[in-house]
Amino acid sequence: MEHYARVIFDGPLKMKLDESVFTNLELLESAQGQNVIHIPLPRLLLGTEADTYAEKLANYMWECGLENFDIDISTDIQYNSNDMLEETYDGDMFFETYGWLHQDCPHDINEAKDCDGKTVTLNKPIRSSNGPKKFHVYVKCGSGDCAKKINFGDPNMEIRRDNPEAKSNFRARHNCKAKKDKCTAGYWSCKNW
């Protein structure tokens, strides 16, 4: 199995990469028209090694002037559909996490007022048209009366949930198994993947 790190970005590469830092790198183009810097790795990076490498790589890319990019590092995590899709909740935990889903429920359970007084739908991610992130969602957090707006997702990156390897890498990199608080952007990013 080939081990690699990839930097995925839009637009042309505006800098020359130092070949002493990246040996044997390749500049590729993805099917979606994005540019990919493919960096072969001599071995598999484990957990914290991959995080450290990704952080150093990101810092290097920022120093070179590249601002919007995604880093993908190969892993040996096996995709198990039961682990990814099946969740068990006791009592009302499911409804506290996801809200009421039955069609016969009154709308006031799925709707709330945001802090500006506008009626919004809860727990339903919406693509942002002009927001700082790709999506946003309204959730009820704590004991406050108004719904909180949570922005999440890089507007310049594509969600590749149909690619099991990309999905597995994303979920491992972002520690999605630990993201249980629906009042955080990380929870909704992982849920969208």
C-alpha cells in the first residue's frame, strides 16, 4: 500500500516548493479541477505523527503563500459501515441529539426563533450563500431562548463522502468518534461526512 500526503487546493500553484523539503513530489489535477500536491511517504504515519506532520505541512504551505487548502494523509484505518452508521441511544437521548423526526410532530418542536427573532428550522444543515463557511445550522444550546447559528465547512473544499478512503481519513483526522456535542462546528462537519 502506498503511503502519501496530499495538499488539495484551487487555482494555480504560485510558489516553487523546496525540493529538499519534498522529495519525489508530484503536481496532479483532480477530477474536480483542483490541484493536488502528491507527496509519497516512506511509511505509514500513526495518529499523532499524522497530526504533527499535517500541522507542519500546513505551516509550510501558509509560509509559501497558499491560503485555502486541504491536507489528506493516508491511513490504514479500515472502513466499517457498522461503526460509522450505527448509534444506540437510551431513553430520550436520541431526541435530545437529533430532535423530533416524526412527520406528525408539531412544527414548533423543529422550529425556534434565532436571536434576531426570525423563525428558523433546527438541526437541519443549510448551504450558506454568503457566510464565512460552506454550511450553517441552527441548534438549541443550553437554556437560552434563541437558537444558535453554527457555521461549518470550508467553502473552497469539496465533500468527498462517496470516497470511502477520503471519508475514513477525514473522520480519523478530525476524531469524529469523540464529537458528540451538537453545539460545535466539529460535530456538524463530522455528521456531514
